Amino acid sequence: MARDYYEILGVARDADEAALKSAFRKKAMEHHPDRNQGDGDAEGRFKEVNEAYSVLSDANKRAAYDRYGHAGVNGGQGGFGGGRGGAGFDNVEDIFSEMFGDIFGGGGRRPQGPQRGADVRFDYEISLEQAYTGADVEINVPTTLTCEVCDGTGAKAGSKPQTCHTCGGQGRVRSTNGFFAVERTCPTCNGQGQVIKDPCTNCRGHGQVRADRKLNVRIPAGVDDGARIRLTGEGQAGTRGGPKGDLYIFLSVAEHDLFERDGLDLHCSIPVAMATAVLGGNIEVPCLMGGAGCDGQCKLEVAIPEGAQTGHKVKIKGKGMPALNGRQKGDLLVELFVETPTRLNVRQKELMREFATLAEEEQNSQSQGFMKKAKRFWEDITGAAAQ
């Protein structure tokens, strides 16, 4: 007795078109013979799923099936007639070709001629100094190269690959069971269309060997994290004389001990002695590159204003990072933090006490502002407590 089509697809009897298609895809993938090699019943289950969907996806056939059962669709075979079904495909094979690509043949057929090699990704870390100035570096990239012994054929010297007798060089074979046909990868040549009777001893018939390749790479000035350099033709070797793939170098910039990058700007925190912050003066700050304003040792002299506070920033124009492939440069932003002296001797402590006494008479504006806010806070608390 034929099984119920709704049961085969695992859907309710009121399932809409989207639910039918989704269930069909799932069941077709589950029972396809290519995914169940060695299972003699797989082809039958796959045929059953195909039959159920062909009927239920056609509105007229589905209505006849709902009313009369299998008898309403010519004994269950109506779904495979020459007419166009409700799914909008000319035949069953078109359904699978659109949904699953080369699993069912058609547009996904593997090319048998020369094939381009795969692209290669290589991650490389550089220093901030290298990102600033640019650099020439040497890298070792693991990749595949064409076997020089067999010139990429995979066959031993004096021999050559032979056309596969199973598929006739097509790389795929087709089996037919009445109206139903399944195309799959040739099991003899694994889709290559050729077989190697006497393989090369160097590459073991693969035509390629794995090796590390040394390359000299120019890192342009101004690169940032995530920058990508493409080297055409430096990827993996192609097959059957095909071209090489490309090499993509992804750069990352290591953290720096002194500088933090923000786009084109550089940030640097500098300690300042309390006396210098109070009285003003000059301090030396590092920079990444010499030039105008530098003393040749990657240092700059910066003026500190009187009364400088922790967090005060001094901007030095044009001493940041260079723009990639441009003349623009960012700025160097120096943030000050004032150091509190420790381990004072007796005389220093006497001077600090004297200074503290004098400072009480003329507090700075920040202290005065804070004390006013604190006074209002205390008054609000004591007033609320009294109520």
C-alpha cells in the first residue's frame, strides 16, 4: 500500500507552499543516494520523497489527491508527467539542480580543464614603528607548489594520466531507473576525469607538494589593524596547468609601550614633576620619527603651562601617524599626569607645611568650587535629618 504523501514529507495536510518546499529540501538531502552510499534503500526513499513533492506542489494534483487519494493522481505517478507542476520546474532534475547545485549535476558540474589554485590568507604582526615608516619584511608562507618532478601531472616521468574508462573523462556518472536519473561523482577518478596508473614518487600523484615559500613584502607607511595586502599569483598552485591563486596578507599592529593609536592621532601619557606643573617649564616627550622640531633622537621639547593639572593635554601638530598613500599626518596628543613627591626629607616637609599654610589663604578655583558643592551637600543632609 502506497504511503501517504503528507506523511512522507512530514508535513500537516494544511501545509502551505513554503512549508512543503522546506520539508522537501530536508528530506531530499537526507535520503539522496550520494549521501547514503551503501544503503540500497536510499534511492527508493529518495524517489518516494520526489514523487510526494511533485504531487503536493501542484495545486490541481494536490486537490485531486486530497479528495481521491492516490487514485486521483493516476496511481501515484501523476507527479512525473510531462506537464509543468505547481513548483514551477520543467522536470524533477531541475528542482534538484536549483536547490542543491552539483549534488544533482547541472550547473554545479566540476570543470575538467585547468583549475585556478586556492587563495591563501597569511596573518602578520608589525610594530607601530613599522606602521609609521613602512618596512620591507621577509615572510615564510606555507603553501602548495607545483611538483617539479612531474610538472604537476601527478604521473611518473615517462608516463601521463589516462582518461577514466568509467566516466569517459567527464568526472561524473549517471544511473537511470525508469523515469528517475541520478548523476554523481565518478567513484573511479573522484571527479577528475583522469586516472594515474603510475604516480609520481615525489608528490604521490597529487601534482603538488607542500612547502614554505619566502617572500619579500613591502609594508606601506600608515597601515592600520586589519589592512590587507594582496599579492597576485602567490597563492596555492593550480591543477592541470591552471594559474596560481592569490596571497592575502592581513596585518595587525602590536601594542606599543608608549603610544596608543586613534586613527591618525597618537596618544601618550607623560609624568610631570609637581614643581614643573606648578611653575611651568619644558619637558621632553618621545615621538615616532625625527624631523623638523625633533633633535634627531625622536624626542620633542614641549612647554608646560603654569598650574598644569593631571589630564591636561598638549597637542603637537603633525606628529601623529601618516595617512595611507597620502601626505596628511595626524597629531600627537600628550596627556600630563602630575606626580606627587614621596619620601621627603625633613627640610622638604617643612617647606611643604609652609606652602600648605600659605595655600589655605588662597585656594585655587577648583578647590573652592568643590568646597561650595560639598557645603551645599552637607546642608541638605543636616536639614533633612532635622525634619
